Amino acid sequence: MIRSSLFAVVVAGWSVAAMAAPGTWSSDPPAVGPDAPATEQAASGPQQPPPAQPASPERSGQEKPKGEEPPKTEEQPPVPAFEELVVVTASKIEQKLVNAPAAVSLISGQAIEALPVQSYADLFRAVPGVNVAQTSARDINVTSRGASSTLSTSQLALMDGRSIYQDFFGFVAWDFLPISFDEVKQIEVIRGPASAVWGANAMTGVINVITKSPRELNGDSFAVSFGGFDREVDDDGTGAGTLFSFNVTHARAVNDRWSYKLSGGAYSQDALPRPAGTIDNAYNTPYPSFQNEGTTQPKFDARVDYDAENGQRFIVAGGIAGTRGLIHTGIGPFNIQSGTLLGYAKANYSRGAMKINFFTNLLDGEGTNLLAVDAQGQPILFLFKQQTYDLEFGNVQTIGTRHVISYGANFRHNTFDLSLAPLGDNRQEGGFYVQDEIFLSDHFRWLVGARLDKFDVIDDPVFSPRTTFMFKPNVDHTLRVSYNRAFRAPSLVNNYLQVGLVNAIDLGLIFPPLAGQQYVFPVEALGNQDLVEEEMTAYEVGYAGAIRGRVTLSAAFYVNDSKNEIFFTQTGSYSSKNPPPGWPLPPVVLDILIAQNAFGPGNGLPSTFSYLNLGKVRNKGIELGADALIGRGWNGFVNYSWQAEPEPIGFDISELNLPPTNRFNLGVGYSADRYFGSVSLNYQDDAYWQDVLDARYAGPTEAFTTVNGAFGVRWASGRVTTSIKVNNLFNEQIQYHVFGDIMKRQVLGELRMQF
């Protein structure tokens, strides 16, 4: 009873802290071989009972043995014991959460059902150390242990181990996940560097969305949701917006060998409200007026599994996801046109711990800038195509009785066709890793590993080492000390951007008698082929433990030192020697603007923007979390994150976004019998943003507190579920980025049916 109830703390969404589960510990390494799954069942030695759901590494989580039907209950689906929770993303092998060598937050599919979440942005905001900036109905950016931005480039995102990171621009489009929340088994959030196993772009962390297998989904389901949100800003009389989604899933376990899944659906939302008035900075720049957009996101996914008699498994899957709506960038918002699609296909083979994976991502899209125009006065059009082909091999073996060796390699080929970066059309990259988990004694474990990557756009190979020393005074408590190095490779746009655009300025900012007179001038935005990789060196001390089987605690202190961070910044200014066309004032005024740092340190009226590797930055912070079993069906959580102001070395802090210093989350949930629900409170400190256009558009966002709630009822022996979810109950006006849209109260009703 205690075990299942303690796990309910997690599945109700409260395990969004970096905590480890209570579990047994043994110095014996796993008996891993071609016919043995790479699970923590073996890694903890023969005295440890096996997990309830063994799985191969490819499955990235627990799955039912072949032929086993999902159990059915009258009221609630059963859940495994807390100590049986398995994660895969931290080390690319399956291991119990308590033994993960990194800060891991695990969110289950059952948690998503009970939480008042309507998007991935809502889901990740309650995770300590994770900053989320939503700038439009479809544009979500997530960064761990650092400031987010309009294009969050340092956080790798995966679906069942397949990268959804967009290499052409260096960001993650969450709407390109071709599945609904109903198909999610669990989401693993790694906070901190992970390049030692995942390679490039896992610099600040990794998020792996793990889906349910066809056997776990076995049956037919239908879900529909409909809701609305407030769009009135400063009493402007704007009517409410609506959002709608549906999803249909058909899955069958045909026999003990074959199973398959088909799913499809769509999500649609009206445009969020735009901010009004002026930006809170020295320039008091008015918010530009443009036609805001909502989003439409159709999706389809299919998967076939075959389990052979000799323990081999074959998986073939494919899907397509579309999107429409705004994406904000350094040169302003682009309206992504309807018909923008990302299709994927993958094939996985595994036998025991050995795996061979192949996937391809095929992106085809179009967007129009809503603010910037080219030299001919036409809106900047962005046509983008990307094809990615990735082949990966991995394996796990034991040496003697103390060493568990995991190793693997991958090769990736990208082709590009980008209208804004015509000089770059392909990229090759590859790397290999090796990792040794050393079982020193019953209380000590030491993990040592490294990865070597080579990119054809980076001169030298990139070396990413990691080591974690873990001490367990007893089975319920874990202390760890970690060192990691990770990197982000320049995107194709970073290297090859080439676009001319037109900027404008109110001359009254320079000479007050000319207030209201707009002067239009040309600006160039260029890539930089001499960029090197961004690099981060991270140090962490962490703790996780359980007290009397009813309270779990977590704590982490980290220091992240990054260098050569890639910034889009002003690199040239007009002067008296090169005035812009038709400059209406004496040319010497341009020199005065430079001397006065009118557009930032050393900058006058901008003439060129580009990408530069700038100096060094230190980020440090603290993350604390507690989860508690309160009573029958009741549980609660609290977590707190503190992030110090970044410390730049070699350049001015005005080049940086500044994350919120304090973030606090508190909640209580209930799930028993027919009823479930939750109430939560989220607080986020003010933040500062400078990553859109020039210094005139930089500014802060205010601190906010939201109260969110959900309530649901299960009917017909659990086959029908109805719920209502409310975000921002007290209708606070929230802006997650100074240039982004406004978020107000959202109310959503859901109906889910299983056949």
C-alpha cells in the first residue's frame, strides 16, 4: 500500500523535482549479454528483484512482455512500485531513477491526465530549474538551468530517442511531435549537460518524450477537448479566444509476436493577445503592430512491433505533424504558413542490450516575416527544407563483476535548402561514446565516460567527458558529485545567414524636434562561418532520498561555466565615413551615437548584425524539492529554484537574457476511486530579454503568480473520463518574453473514451 501510494506522488505530477527513488543497492554489476535486457534489474545485482516491466534499451522505458495485455481495473490503472521507476535518458541505458547519475525529473502519462496542463509549456513550468518562454500560440522554448530565449538552442529534445531538434535554425518545435498526451508513457527531463552520451546540442539538458507501445495502448480510444481563454488587454474589449483538439487511437496486439498502432488528431487555437503600449526600457519603444496568428496542428502516427522468439525486437514507425502560426526570432516574428510539415520514419532493431536504430526527419516549410522587409520593401520570405538521416549503434556489456560498459556511435547526414542561407546545403556529423559504471562497494559507485564528435563545420573534434561519484549511506538516500562537459554546434543559419532588411527609427530619439518622423535605413544580417562550438563545463552536488516511505526530498547545487556562446548581435554601425542612404542629419551625429553607446556598448545606428562567439558566462543555482504522501489518495509537492544573475567575462551583460532569480511551485493532488484532481500555485520572478531586433526592443517581464486547478471523474468502470482544467484561475496578465504574446485565464473541458 505504501509503495503504490508513494508512486502516486509521482504519477500525479508531483515528481517534477530531481529526486531518486528508494531502492536496493548491490555492488554486483548486471549480467548483460545478447539475450539480457539492459535494465537496472541486473545492474543492482542478483539480490535485487527484477522490475515489473523489463524492456530493451530501444523502448526507452518499461514495456509489457510480448503477448501480455494491459491490465484493466474498475477505477484506476495500476502503477508500479516507486522503487521500480526506470529511466533511460540519463545514461542511454535503462536504470532505476534512484541510480541515475544526473538530476532527472520524471512525469508520467497519468500525471498529465490529472494536471491542469494544456501544452508542453504548461507541463514543464512546474519542473525545478527549467525555464519556459511561450511567445505565441505555437511557439514554446525550453531551457534548463539558464535563461530561455526566442530560439532555445541548448536543450535537446527527443521522442523515443529520435531527435526533434531542428539543426537548420538550432531550436525545438514542440508542435512537430506527432502524438497526443494520451500516447505519452512518461517524459524524462535531464537537467544539466548530457553531450557525453547524446552528443551535440544537449548542452543544458535533454527532454525525452517516451510513448506507449501498441501493447500498452491495446484498444481504441477517443479524446476531445474544447475551451476558451481571455484576450482582453487593458480593457480593449477583445473577445475571448477558443482552442480545440481531438485524437483517435487504434491499437492491437494481434498475437504474441505482432502489434501495431495508428493514431491521428489535430489541435487548433486562436491567436493570443498582443501586448499594448510601449516596452519598459529607456527608449519606450512602442510595440510594433502586426497581424497576430493562432495555430493549427494536424498529426498522424503509426507503429508496428514484431517480437521474435529469440528475444529480438523490430520496430518500424512513421508519422507526420503539421503546424501554422508565429515563431519569434532575432529578426522578428515569422508567420509559419499552413502546409509546413515534418515527417519522420524510423526502424529499430534490438537484441538484449544491443540496438541498431535508424531515423529520418523530413521538414518542408515556409514563413513570412511580419516586421522585417527586404531592400525592395517586400516582407522577408523564409523557405526552408531539411532532410536528416541518422544511423546509431549501441550496446552494454559487463567486465568481471565490477564494470558495466556501455558504448555506441552514430553518423548523421543533413541536407538543407534555406532561402535565408543559400550558401549552405549539407552537413555531416558523427561521434562515439563509451561509459563505465564501476561498482566499488555496497555504498559507492563511480561513473566515468566520454564522447568524441566531429562536425564538418568545426575544425577540431569535440571531446565531452563526464564523471559522477555516488554515495549511498543506505538504500533510501543518495549523494552525488558530478562533472560534465557539453557543447552546441553552430546551426546552418548561424554559419550561412545572408539577408538584407530594412530598419526604421523615430528621429525624435536622436533629435527631439523631429519626434514622430520615421527614418528608414538598410541593415544586413549575416552568418559567420568562423564560429566554433559553444562549450559548457558543469559541476554539480546533488542529493535525493526518502523518509519513512512517505516523503521524498531532493537538492542540487550547480555551477555551469560556458564559453564561446553564440549570440546574434550588432556587429557594425553607421558612421560619418559610411552614412546610410538619405541620412537627414549631419554625418557627425552618427559618430556621436557610437560614442554615446546609443544602441548598446560600442554601438551606434546599426548597419550589420551577425553571430559571434562571445567570452565566458558563469551560471549557478540551487534546486530544492519535496513530495509527500498526505493520506489516502492525497499527495502534495513543493519545489524551489534559485538562479543567480549570469556572470559574463569578456563582454557586457547587456548581451544576455537574464533568467528569473526565483521560481516556486506548490501543489496538492487527489486520485482515488472515481475522482481525481489537483490545485497548484506557480511563482516566477521577473526576467530580462534582449534577443529580438536591437536594443530598442530589450526589456523586462514582470514577476507573476498563477493558481491552476483540475477536476475529473471516471465513468463506466474507468472507460470514460471527463475533466475540466483551469490555468491562471485569477486571470493575471502574464508575459513570458518581453516581445511575446500575453497569457491570461484558460479553461478547458475534456472527454476521453476507451473501447
